[in-house]
Amino acid sequence: MSHLVLEGLGKSYGSAVAVEGIDLSVARGEFISLLGPSGCGKTTTLQMIAGFVPVDRGRILLDGADLAAVPPAKRGLGIVFQSYALFPHMTVAENIAFGLEMRDVPKAERESRTLEVMALVGLKGFADRYPRRMSGGQQQRVALARALVIKPSLLLLDEPLSNLDAKLREEMQGELRQIQRSIGTTTILVTHDQHEAMALSDRIVVMNQGRVEQIGAPDTVYDRPQTSFVANFLGKTNLLAAVADGSGHVAVDGFRIALPGAAAGPISLAVRPERLVLAEAGQGFSARITNRVFQGAHWLLSAESAAGALLLTRANDGRAVPAEGDTVAVSFAPADASLISERPSP
Amino acid sequence: MSPAASERAAPYWLTGPALLVFLGLVLIPLGMTVLLSFYDWGQYKGIVPEFTLKNWREVATDSYFLEIFLRTFRIAILVTLLSIMIGVPEAYILNRMSPGWRSMCLLAVIGPLLVSVVARTLGWALLLGPNGLVNQGLIAIGLIGTPLEFMFTETGVVVALTHVLIPFMILAVWASLQRLDPQIENAASSLGAGFVTIWRRVILPQIVPGILSGSIIVFALAASAFASPAIIGGRRLKVAATLAYDEFLNTLNWPLGAAVAVLLLVALVAIIVGSNRLIERRYAQVFE
Ligand SMILES: Nc1ncnc2c1ncn2[C@@H]1O[C@H](COP(=O)(O)OP(=O)(O)O)[C@@H](O)[C@H]1O
Ligand SMILES: [Mg+2]
């Protein structure tokens, strides 16, 4: 049975729809990311799960039970807020033990569990510090420890790393993933950072304008984007204009490949820059190089073609690289192309 | 003058005018009042610039003065407590309102400050007098048989002063509520805390600085208030400020009035500084 189920979840502020029709089923122990640009409804979704924002449409089921009537204080979820929302007048240990105190855990056990979780998040020796006297990364750990110590059935993280500098963020990503693996708590992370979502999650929920665009494992979502939004939001991509013949073949400017599933007519194909290759003349479609940029390990080439503007990478492996103005043949393997279906408009 | 020297002198030039005003309008009159409190005075000889401790001895030993000072600070403490009890929840509610409603309610809160003290206090007198609206209403619904005494009572003074001074409490507490993390209540609630616990353990400790600064303002203004005690308390119910006024303008015993005024000032400063120290030490973490 799924641990957490969202069914047709929706929320409006006045006439503005913030979230609409979110269907998601999360397995126990899974790490899920809600990924999307700012304002797409990620926080609203998370706050509905937490119980801070009332649900307008749909249901939330935790272990099969509807959460509608359960107040936030009784949901037993661990939440890390973007601003951390630590209690500034309490020490680190007091902050962490707060949830245990609310559960009337005896003092001795409270102390041992606090120390335990502090060790887990790498805060040993900080018990008597006040949050104000700590760096952003350390405060982030306190927030995580405070959420974890109550052994939550669900861990909700709202952009927990966005206030950290790039290097620290990467470090914390690794640690977060490792901590989540070791304790196995089902986790939902909200982020607008595609790298973070891909590095951390078992599955990514890509959201746009309050709706789900695609749900899948990071590599699937990256390699097989289903909509042009997903293709563009997760890394760079080429959208190629193509024509399907309705019998399992697709042609890009005369270059034919087998690609079942497309109805006859004009279609779009998404191909990642690293999957476009330079081919022998006649074994692809033609393109003219407009720009090339050396990036050390590889070259980044821009080109024009009848199928649209192209971006391709070419490993710096000692072979000659076409110069600006050269006409080249470009091809790709059928498996590297994703058929883009536009989301039906609401 | 070299540029460096003129730069070093700049702060003095810039603060100079304000310093002069402060010196001229506050320090010098204050010093003269202190000096005056050590002068002699007689019914027929008037003020005599001779050093004497007579006024201070009188203020310190006569139980009449003690009673008035006790009343003054009792009123000030009650007004401060009432302002905290009403003002803190009010500030919290204001803070949670939508911006449109908030500015309207804020205007209602600050309203009393926009009306002249005398007009406002007379309004209270009309409302609370023996034939006032409150008493007539209470009698009409049969709650009381004879009018309640508000006029010329401490209760009346406390009610009127609380009304005037509560905006200062609300504004001070509101300012400190705005500094709270907007998610702090959600954080506490997600950890299992109910409304009362959130208030007691999370919100109150963090707004102590606001409550303290509000209390200092309200206490100081209540203890030195003149118009409200004068109109509602009348001649029977003197407080330190009305006492000093009477000594100056009715008895014409300026030196004694000066001693009362200086004592009020010293007591106020001592009480405020003392409680400030105490509370800042107790809640050291939120005062950084
Ligand atoms: N309290 C609110 N009142 C009105 N609109 C809101 C409120 N909270 C969020 N919204 C709107 O809902 C949409 C989704 O917001 P949010 O969930 O915070 O996005 P995200 O976290 O993905 O950046 C936004 O358009 C935002 O303006
Ligand atoms: Mg957000």
C-alpha cells in the first residue's frame, strides 16, 4: 500500500488557481521531489500535506487514512522550513527537544534522543548554542534534527538548501540523502533546483503552473521528457520539428528514424545536446555550425537546421571539430529522442 | 583645518544644534528644578535662595506625600498591566489581519492619540459620571441600584489612562511581532504544540522586548500623567503630577513642588532602569 496518496489535490486563492489536480502516490521510504519554477504551487502542495493550508479539492491519505480532519499538531510530520523557523530564544538542544516535550517523552529519553539525532546530523557539541550564533548550514542541520527527532512518518522539506552557498549546498545534498537512506523516512522535498532534485530523489514530480507535468525517476524524466516544459526545465534540450507518417516512422528534414507511437502529422522531438552526434554526410540531416565554444572536456556547438536551432556537445577527444560556417550532418539514435506531447490545456 | 581634522570635527558640528536644544530645553531647566528643590520658602517671604533640606525632609517624612506617591505608582502599575493584558492580544490580532482591515483597525487603535487629552478625558467623565451612559445603562438593565463611582476614583483614572496609553503598547508589541519568523507558529504546531503552548513557549518569549519597551513608555506616561488624573481624579484624588502642579500654582510653594517633581523623576528612572535590567537579564537571548 502506498504510504502517502494525493488525489486530485487542488487549491485556489480567490479566483487564482494555485494548485490543481495533483495525483501522486508515494511509497514508504521513497524520496520524492516536487520540482518546478517559483510560483508553480510546490509550497502550497507541501503546506496542504502539512495541514497549514486548507485543501479546497481532493484528498490526502496517509497510510490509507484521510488527513482532512487531522490538525497539523496531530499529523506527526517532520517539517523543515525554507527559513528554518528555529526558536531563537531556545538553545539547539531545546529546539530539538521541543517536539519530544510536546509528546511528554520523559526527560532522560528526551536527552538521549536529542544527542542521538544531533550526532546523526553532525551537530555534536552544539547543544548549548543559540541558533543566532550559528552559520546557515548549522542552522539548517538544527532544523533537520528538530524535524527528525520526533520520528516523523513523513519528512517535508521546503527548499531546505536554497539559503546555503553552492559548495555547502552540494555537501548538504549528499548528507541529506545519506541520512534519509539510513533512517528510511518517506521524504518530500520542494525545490526549484533541477540538479538538487536529480541528485537526491527516487522520483521527481515536475510541476508547472499548479499542475503536474511529469512524474518519474530522475533519469527517466531527463531522458524521456514528455512535455516541452519538462524538456526545457531539466537541462538544455533540442526541440526538433519533425513529421510522423503514422506507421512508426518519423522524419526530421528528410532523416528518417523508426519511432512508433506518433500519430501522422507534424510533431516535436526532444533530443539532449549530448545525444546529437555528427554523422557521415547523408546519414543525418544537415545543419550549419553558427558558433562553437570550447569548454575543456568538450565543445559546445550551436547550429542552424531546417528542424530548428540546435545545440550539441562534442567530446574533446582529439578528432577535428567543425568550424563556424561548416555544414555538417547531424543524427541521433531513435532511443535518444522523446516524443513531446503537449499538455492538454485545462 | 586639514580635511582629516574637519572630518573628525564633523560629528560635533552635526549634533551640535540638537545638543544645544537638549541642553537648553531639558538639562538646564532640570538642573534649575533640582536646585530649586533645595531653596527655602515661606508664606510671606516667598522663595528664598538659601540651601535647606526642609522640602526633602517634608516629602520624605509626611505620610500625605507617601500616600500620593504610592497611589501614583499603583495607578501606573495597574495601567501598565492592563495595557499588557489588552494590548498584547490586540497587537497579535492586528498582526494576523489582512492588510486592508489592519490599516483600518490601526487607525481605531491610534485614534485616542489624535484627540486632545482634555477632550478625551472629558468624554470619559461624561461616560463614567453618576448620570453618565455607563451608569444609566447598568441601572436600566437592573444590574445595579445606585450609580457606581467612577469619577474621583482610582478605577476611573486607571480606565481613562489605559485607554490613552494602550496604543503605545500595541505599537511596540506589534513591531516585535513583525520580527517573528512567519512560519514559527507552523513550526511549533508541526511539532505537536497547541495554541496555548505556542503562545507561552514560542511567541511570548520572543516579544518580551516589545512588551518591555511598551511597558516602559506606558508606565512612565501613566506615572507622570496630568490631565486624566486631574479631570477624573479631581482634587480629592491627587497623584504626583497634580500634587506638584498644586504646589507650584495654588500654594505657590515652588521649592516643595520642585522636590515632588524631582522625586517623581528619580523614582521613575530608578524603577524603569531596574526592571529593564531584570528583564533583559532574564530574557537575555531575545535582546540581541
Ligand atoms: N496566501 C496566499 N494568498 C494568495 N496567493 C497565494 C498565497 N500563497 C501562495 N499564493 C499563490 O499561489 C501560487 C503558488 O505559490 P507557491 O505554492 O508558494 O509556489 P512555489 O512554492 O512553487 O514557489 C503563486 O502564484 C502564489 O502567488
Ligand atoms: Mg515555495
